[in-house]
Amino acid sequence: MIKHSTSVDQSDRRVPYNLRQSGPTPVQMLISTRVRKSPYWHLSMEAGCWRATVYNRIYHPRGYVKPEDGGAMVEYEAIKNHVTMWNVAVERQIQVKGPDAEAFVDYVITRDATKISPMRARYVILCNQYGGVLNDPILLRISKDEFWFSLSDSDIGLYLQGVNHDNRFNVTIDEIDVSPVQIQGPKAHALMTDLVGDQVDINNMPFYGLAAVKVGGRDCIISQSGFSGEAGFEIYLYDSTKYADDMWNAVLDAGKKHNLMVIAPAHHRRIQAGILSWGQDMDNQHNPFQCNLGYQVSLSGKGEWNKTTDYVGKEVLEKMRDDLRDGQKPYKLQLVGLTLGGKPIEEYAPDFWLVSEDGGEPCGFITSPWYHPEQGRNIAMGYVPYEGTLSKNGFPIGTLGKKYKVHLPDQYSNTPGTPVDAEIVSIPFTESYNANTREVSDTNK
């Protein structure tokens, strides 16, 4: 296997992705006070968590079933057939509140915040002045003058405070003591109905709809949303430092008859759904177009929505959009979907595995691979050279059907040292319960 690559063209990045293939390097995680434990940390330990990572400077449970007992694919069966709960308190909640909350939020996201009604949410992105994606949170609008950014893995709270360092916007910006869990799987509606009773009609909640309820006697906001592609909800617990046990145990009790299982975030299922993971499939040196988020950039009258107000990155992003439509190539690599050979990949990849055209010098890399049981093949998202192909709505895509080779570790390769065949296919690999959930129109309140 190729151990390191410098041939992948990353000349448009200041800090290239590290494409050194080191493989698994077992170490023991140091638990110390420099990284936070979430309010649910001890509850995850009670549920059998055996490994963790760090996300948003918080310890993040990432495995409950040990490899000798079937590992992550046992957790996959639970989310596909029953219902699961995830400790996702690492999705830190940054509150923006005050008379100028809408104007401030509209300035820092690429979508139109004015078209998000109170008690609704949206998937959004924040970009820097160079057009790089800083974060892709779920944005919850709690009221006319209050928003929450439910963060992916980068510390946007400090960034937002920096944007408003001169108090140009009359808002307060800070993290609040609200911690979410996700309820995901085909029995999610049934479980949530048992949890909230007649407080809200769960079956008629719109996708990205919000509701204020009590769970386990404690105040929460719930949303119909999630990171899996399955039916799902998120429960955002107020004063979570105090009341984590009450809410968590209420979910466990209600979940018994639904075969509830506490699992790690289902990356196998989110890959099938084509849902990106910040820091893995993109970072602040990727622009929205090259990671399939071009629909988040104002279409300026050429599509279903038009954001005329100023926002961070507007000039460079809209120029990039126009350059792409004019046939220019403003970046090197494009995120694509791939099917690939080899033995079933049923564990997280420790490296960005390399991609080549003919088995020789690498030209790209895999970001998120996993085995798709229903399709009986490995699937992945990854970056290959952008060839200027646009979809029917004018956004960049890979050349469907184009063949590549993927240099897998020996444990997954049918013939050690020989790369496996791969082919570009469309994303998602499996439709979500709510089709195109991340592309909900800004005109749909």
C-alpha cells in the first residue's frame, strides 16, 4: 500500500490534507480536565461506551458494542430496525439573542435567515471571507429574537463573538446549558409519542419543526431532524448540567418496549444518506461547491431563492458560482460518491485512503467509507480531480461512471498490495426518510 502521497494536487490549499497512511495506532485516551465531559458522559459509560473521541473540545462516545460482539454493525442493525439514542451533547448550542438577532444571523450564514419562521430549524453553513466552510450546524429559531447554532466540530461560538466584537449588532452571543440527544430509527415516532404524550402531535410535526415539551418532567425543545437519514428527532434539554439523568432515564424507560439501544452516531447510515461530517468530508479550506453544498449559496434569482443582503463570503462565493457556470475550474478536487471493491469495511477508517486513476500515482482520497449491507458493496465519499461537470441545476458534480482505483489497507484488499476498482455514482447511496432533508427550501416556512 502507498504509505504517503504528495502527488494529489492540493495547491489551492494553504495546509494540505495529511495523506500519510499510518494505519491503526492503538493508544489510550487521556481523560483530563482540559477537555469537557458532557452532562451525559457518565450515562454513556453506564450504557457500555468503550471508546471515545474528542469533538468540539468535549469527549464524544463513539462505540458501545465491542468488536468481539459484532461492533458497529450491531449498532447499524438497531438503527435500521428499531430505535436508537445517541449522546450528542458535543453539538454545543450557541445562542444569539437580542433585537438584532435575525440581522446578525443573516449576516453570518449563506442562506436567508429572514425566511426561517420561529419554532423552525434549517441546515445552514457559515463561510469565511475566502468562501471556506467554517461550520455546518443546524440553526434553530426559537423566537423572533433568539436563535441557536447547534454546532458541528469547530468552535463557532468564539468566531461569532469575534464577528460582533464592536457590538455592531445588538445581540448577546454565548454558549448555553442545553445539550441534545438524538432519537433515530424507524420506531422514533412511536417512542417520541410515548415520551411527550399529548403535548404535541408528533406525527404531524414538519421536518425541521420545533416544539417546546417536557421529557422526564424537564423542559426541552424537540426537533424532527437528525444525522442518520432515518426517521428521527433531537431532544435539546434545558439546564442539562442539572437534569441530564431525568431526561435520559425517561427515554430509556419509554424505549424498552421499542427495543431502544444507546449507540454511537451512526456514521455508516449517514454516509448512505450523503450527509457530510465537518472535519472529515470538508473543512474551512473547502468551498461549498466542491463539497456538494452549492445550493446553500444564493442563486441570485436563477433558482428558488434569492438572498440580496450582504453576508460573510458573499462576493467570493457568488463569483465562484458564476465562474463555474462559465466553465472555469476555481478549485482542484470535487467531492463525489464512489462504490468500491474489497472486503467489507465495517469500521472507521484511520486514514484518508488514496485514489488513483490507474493504480499509479494518487490523484485523490477517500474521506468516509463504509460497507452497505443492503447493496452488498463498499461505498464512500471522497475527492477526485474536478473535471468541470455540472448538474442540471448548475452545480458541480463528478463524472458518473468514471473508473478509479482505491488503495485500501491489506485488511480490506482482496489481494494485498493491489488497489480495488471504484466507480463514481450519485449521492445519496440510499434515500433518507425525509428525501433531500438538507435542501429544504427557504420559501418553505
